[in-house]
Amino acid sequence: LLLAASLRSWNLTTLPAGPSDYEQAQIELIEDRTKRGDIRVFYDTPDGGQEGLYHNILGLLTVLSGSGTLTYRLFSIWLNLITVALIYSVGMRLIGRIGALAAAGLFSVLFVPNLLARLILMEAALPLLVAATLLALARALPVYNRRRVETKTTIDYTALGTLLGISLYVHQSGLLLLLGAMLFIGFI
């Protein structure tokens, strides 16, 4: 986790150089609508639409700590570091300590997760949703012939359903996550 934090926060305000045109357009769109008092869950845009939760949280963070590249990118880094911890937890549950360390370590040093942690886009939340959904699946269902001792799994199934719903809301790739979860449940 320390390795992931150091790689993701190194030279944070300069790499990549400023927000991209797409990131800046998304930020300006949400900031403009939020200042007008038009706070929604989903915004209609000419290219189909955009969820507003990620950028509204960014707006709250800028109110608390000021606007700038550091503030905009800090939320994505936090999401990414939580993802590393969830990957370790899923790995411990499914393959053991060495596999969990290997998976979390690999996720910590790979290029794409490090790049996602520095982007100001809602796609930065996708690895977190996938890891959380895998953890909810592993907790709710008997994985590797582990039997439950008369415990209730209502909370685990509720978390699984909530995470699948959020993943459908955040990005269209949530459909693949839902399909994978349904196939796994059918397999079990």
C-alpha cells in the first residue's frame, strides 16, 4: 500500500501535464451546472449523458480544500488506494497471503492503474467497483467449498446487489460485471 501511495502521488501535479481537454470539459460542465443549482444524479449531454456523482464529490472537495490539479486528482488516488486494499482482501479470501500480496503488488506497479489514479474521470472508480464486487461475491457465496456455519448472508447479498447497481450507473462496462456475476452465481 505504501508502494502504491508513493507511485501514485509522485509528481502528482505535473504528470500528466494538466487536465486533458475531455477532463476539463467534464469539470467545467458539472461546475457550471452545480453553480446554477442544477445538481442531478445524471446529466443529459449531446453525446448521450454523464453521471454527476464523481464530479459533485470533486466539487465538494474543491469547496473544502480549494481548486487545482492536486485537489482534482486526490479523489482518484484515494479510490485507487482503496482498490489496492480490496484486491489484497479478495486475494486473501481466494488464494492466500502470497497470492494476495502478488495481486496487490502487481496492481500497485502497473501502468494503467497508476494512470487511472491520476485522471479526473469517473472511470477511475471502475477498478474499485470490480474489486468490491468480487469481494462481495466471495463473501456471499461458498467459494472453494467453504461452508458457512449458520450465518446470515443478507448483508453480503445486499452489498453485492448495491455494488452491481452502482457499477451499472457509473459506466456501461458494468453490464459485463453484472453478466460475470450472474454467470458465477449460476455456476455455483
